[in-house]
Amino acid sequence: MLFKSAAAILAFAGLVAAQGAAPELKHGSATVVSPNKDIEATFTFDKVEGGMNITVTGVKGLSFASQVNKTAGYEYHVHVNPVGPNQNCTSTGGHLDPANVGPAPCNPANLTSCQTGDLSGKHGNLNGTETGVIPTFFYLDTQLSFTTPANGPMVGRSVVIHNNGARVACGNLVVDGYVAPPAGSATGTGAGATPTGTTGKNSAAKLVGSVALTGVVALFMMAL
Ligand SMILES: [Cu+2]
């Protein structure tokens, strides 16, 4: 009897845990490379108070010698679509721009003039160096979000580095904890698509729930 009461309490606790265990989408990263791998960079995205902390690390291959526009540096953005086959950066489409700002010049002092995905417009270009290596740096972006519909979810996007406009390196943005919807369900990949972490949350909740129930069943069997 004691075992059965304990099991009932555990079952309830398990269900509560399952409800509260939905993982929040709060970390993502993009490993950006050129087709021949001579350019590399990693962008990490961490949800923080007031927006997204973006860390740019492991940059190599962005030399000043190769920089076409000597005064502008290398531009980089969040693009709406994933990288295509054979590291095809053209497949990434346009910049993430859920507010439909368009390609007008971005004034960092007036963020409404900037496309959400125009990271270099808002925070500065990547200035080429003699060795091509750029030390790690980070900043806060107040517009990007993993889930806010108005900003467009980050899932399925990519990061692209340009050299005077030309797309020289790109990589898919991978969001931790996100589980893609089952094949056949309507998702789409355009700017208006709204894949969210809902499916991932449900999957994780079901997993936690089934683990809890398995434990409860085991306790019942011990009590019998
Ligand atoms: Cu771009």
C-alpha cells in the first residue's frame, strides 16, 4: 500500500515534470565555410535578457589582401533559407527581414532602417586582417529572436559572409532543442514560414512522460 501511494505521487510528479520540461530554444550556432574551406567562422546565438548575444569566433581566411572593398570589410547576414548542395550560398535567398525593411542602407543608430538579419549593417563589417584571422568578439542584438513571430524564427536560416557583395562563405543555423516536424507536415522555408520549437517541446515532454511512467510501472510491480 505504501508503495502504491508512493507510486501515485511519483506518477503525478512525473506528469508535472513532463508539463514543465519543455525545452526553451535559447542557443544556436552556424559554422560558416567557403566551398574550398579557406574561409571559416563560427557564429553562436544565445538568448539573453534584451535580445540575442552573438559571438563571432574561429574566423580565418578573411584577409585584407583578399578584401575587395578596402574600406568596407566583409559583410555578413542571417539569410532566410538553408545552404544548398555543394555549399551553394546562393540557395540561402535574401536577408532575414520580417519587417520588410528592404535592402536600403542600414543606419545602426536607427534600427528600424535595418533588416533584422543585417548583422554587419547593425554591428559593423568584418575587417580583413593580414593573417585572415579575426579575434573572437561578441555583441548584443536586440532584434533577433528564436521564437518571436514578428522577428521570424531562426530555425531553418543560415549565415552568409560576403566580399563586396559576393557570397564567399555560408553555413546553416542550427538551433539546439529544435526537432523538425514530421515529413509531410506543412512547414515551408520562406520568410513567412513559422516553424517553431513546439514539436520539439512536445517530443521532449512525451519522452520525459514515458520515462516517468516506466518508473511508476516498475514501482507497481515491485509493490505487488
Ligand atoms: Cu548576406
